[in-house]
Amino acid sequence: MEGEVVSKNFIEQIIDKDLEEGTYKKIVTRFPPEPNGYLHIGHAKSIILNSGIAKKYNGTFNLRFDDTNPTKEKSEFVDSILEDVKWLGADFGDHVYYASDYFDAMYEGAIKLIKKGKAFVCDLSAEEIREYRGTLKEPGKESPYRNRSIEENLDLFERMKNGEFPDGSKVLRAKIDMASPNINMRDPVIYRIARMTHHNTGDKWCIYPMYDFAHPIEDAVEGVTHSICTLEFEDHRPLYDWVVRELEFEVPPKQIEFAKLYLQNVITGKRYIKKLVEDGVVDGWDDPRLVSISALRRKGVTPEAIRMFIELSGISKANSVSDMAMLEYCIREDLRMKAKRMMAVIDPIKLVIDNYPEDQTELLDVDNNQENEELGVRQVSFSRELYIEREDFMEEPPKKYFRLFPGNEVRLKNAYFVKCTDFVKDDNGKVVEVHCTYDPETRSGSGFEGRKVKGTIHWVDAKTAVNATVRLYENLIQEGDEVLKDDYSNLNPNSLIEMKDCKLEAAFADVKPGERFQFLRHGYFCADSKDSTAEKPVFNRIVSLKSSYRPK
Ligand code: ATP
Ligand code: MG
């Protein structure tokens, strides 16, 4: 738009230049997950970045399963990745690809390199190859097999493919430069022999390409223009460029690196999440204490909140750590206007209004969201016996406690003033019932101005209350620690607290799994997608209302 200053991230600046110079005409990006686990919030960054760029530039966004490694892929992971990417709103249309579909192209590419004298079959063992590779300070040594003739290499490589040699006995290596300061360029291995059944190609192949050789070919075959990856691949870029150049792709793709998303004190790596799942520390990949996409979804986080968070965290070349409080801020921001605000008592005690008629019930009109009229009004029933939070009554209140205690008056949210008159304890000295009287003049909305009270508490009518289970979450790692110890000795024992027999207002009676609400004073909650039923609702706390984060 004219006059508008649009700040672009460094990747967009590169793309603008490429389009201006005519390097590329149509932008194609991709997200290339290895289907060996579930996606997490870090992957969301890559998905939102890549799909966002494709959208912005009217290009195409490919979802490509990077399944060239035959050991680890599982269809469970493929399915979950498809679901998660769609849920995040990244539009790949019908552009779903599998890297293993390009095994033939990769094999052809290897032959092409051999014919150009740019690849050779090497008989050194893995250990010898490592020894020959040299160090950062010292150049490597050339393999004694480096100067095999093209004919011999073609013959040996074909026989590798035909299964004539045992696993690990030979490899195909690119012939680049054993003295390169970049170790990745010291004649890297590009094919290995491994008799492993591949989930897609079965036993067709007993040789498999290495990642650094396969990935640029996958990109080039798909016509990807900008292959956006994370910083750890920066040192691999010269090899990426070498592969696409030597294979003479007409419009070679370009690799660009950006910094990974890290979250302070939160376990993000796929490997680490997998271990927690396998060790049974959490209840599956979608345990709401995790930051896998499926866990965030199950907890109740919206894709919009994740997008807002990714945008706020920015795209950069420098590693940094983001704060979970920022994600929580985005969740609150997103749900503030969307969620109905209802009353739920998580740790209930009875409140009896002694001067309220026993057989009477009033229906109070209550705004569903005071900031958003569009969410309408509901009726909330009020009668003689209510539930209130246990912590909203104290026998002997400390200073500045404005809630219920003997002799004190508070407002019941959306209803009347009540004054505490008495309480009942059980044999163990635990308060089980609080008594009060109400003042009929003070009904909320009646314009009553006779006197003021300092505290307002929420409540639920005992007659119509819905019983529910509520799950409260904290970080998996004990506070003060940054990483989870291998023996799990610093696991936070309060990472999941399950509250049973919570009392919810009647409007919760037909709650559907996945529905989100604000519980007044408690935070935002979502009916659990796995365990919640109309008869036995189960809610997950997505986030509390308190915030320690302010956007800059
Ligand atoms: P992890 O680092 O959790 O083990 P991975 O990198 O092994 O994940 P892949 O399936 O290989 O997982 O990743 C797919 C894409 O997601 C890659 O392009 C990778 O760079 C990107 N990605 C992975 N983790 C992050 C992250 N924390 N932030 C941004 N992008 C990420
Ligand atoms: Mg990986």
C-alpha cells in the first residue's frame, strides 16, 4: 500500500531481490519433516514461515515427508504431521510429497556425478573415513580409492545397488576437496549400503542416499526456490550448492538458514519429547504438558495464538530463547474476545444463604463476555445453596483479605451481597459449610448504591451444578531448573493436578470436547478432546489469567 512502511524479515528481503533480478519467477517453499515423531512448537515456526512466504508471494508451499532414512518412519507420524500442519492453517493444497519417491532421481544423480568424475566408490571403512577426514586445523587425506576410473566406479556403484557387497563395505563419495576448510566438503559420503526395508519402497533398494545429497535433489525436483532451514545447516550450504550445481539443475534452489525457536525451560526437541513419551513420564505425544502441536491442541491452545506467538518471536539469524509467558500472552489475547466467561468452582465448599427461601430459584441474566456483546447473554440459576471456592472463605483472615470471613460482606458475582454469619467444621476441623445472609436490595444490576464491598467472589448454584474434572498444569521441569535431568529427579510433582468433583454452572451441561471457556478468576479452559463427555466433562486449563509478560 502506498505510504505504508512494511518491515520485511531478512528472508523476504532475499526473495524480493531474487524476484527483482529474475533469479526465480514463482516462489516455492517447503516444510520437510522427517516422519519419526510428532511435530512441536519449533516446527510450527518453520511451517508458518514457509507457508506464509508462499502465500505472501502467491507461490506454492509443499509438505514433503523427508523419508529417505528407512529405519525410523512410521505411518502414525505421517498421519499426525498431516493433521497438525492442516490444523495450523498452512495451506499445502495437494502438494504432499515423499522424498522416497525420488530415489530413482537420486540414483540417476549419483551416476551423473560419477560420469563427470565427481564421485567415486570408496572401500575405506567408516572408521578409516573418519581418520582420513582430518580436523578443523588439519586437512584431510585423500582416499586411496579416489582415483578409480569412471568405468570402474560405474560398475562398482551398479553392483552396490544390485546387492553384491555387504552392508558398510563400500560407499559412494563426492569427489570435492580433502583440504577444504569446511569438513563437509572433504569428499562426503553420498550413498551407503544398508539392507533395510523401506516403508514406501520395500526392499527395492539396498543403497540409500545421505541427507546432504538427498535434500538438495528433493528441493530441486520439486522446483523449490528457497529451501529454508535452521542454522545448524549453515556449514552444509556449500555442499548443497555443490550438489545442485554439479547436477546442473536449470533453476537451482537456494538454501537460507534461520534461528530455531527455543523456549525457556521447556522441552522442545523431538528426541527429548520422544524419550518422555517412551519412558511413560507423560501420557502420550498429546499430553497437554508437552509442546508438541497435538499436545497444545489438546490442551486448548488455538492455531491463531500459535501464529501470533511465532510472529511476535520474529525471524532471525541469531539464536535466542523465547519465553513461554509470551505464548501464554498470545493465548489470552486470542481468547479474550472469543471465549464465554462462566463460573466454575474448582475446590468447592457449600455456602448456605439462611434467609433465602428454600424452594426459590432465580434466573439471573449474565453477559457471556463483558467485552464482546456478540457472545450474548445466558441465564444463571441462583438459589439457597451455592458452591464457592474453599479459598474464598477464611476463619481467621490475614490483613487485606477481602473475601468471606465471619462478619464480612462480599458480592456474589452477578448476584447479591452476602454477609458471613457462621460456618461448620467436620471432625477433622476442616470447614465444610459456610453460612450467610443475603440482602435482597443488592441484586447486581439493580442500581443499588447503599454501600460498597471490597470483595467479589464467584459461585455456582448447588441445585443445578454440573460435576466436572479439572486438570491444572505447570511446567514439567521443577521451578528454578532449566533442563530435565535424565533420572527425572527434578520433575515437577505438580505438573498435573487433577481436581475431581468441581462444580460448574448449569450451562456446562452440554459442553462439547474442544470447546473453550474462561472460568472466571481461574483462566482459560478447554474440554478435553479425549476424555470429556457430556456426562463427565473434563477440562484442561490452557492458561491462567495472571500474566508476567508484556509485549514490547
Ligand atoms: P528436532 O530439532 O526437534 O529434533 P528435527 O529438526 O529433527 O526436530 P525435522 O523433522 O527434521 O525435525 O524438521 C523439519 C523442519 O523443521 C526442518 O526444516 C527443521 O529445520 C525445522 N525445525 C525443527 N525444529 C525447529 C525449531 N525449534 N525451530 C524452527 N524450525 C525447526
Ligand atoms: Mg531432523
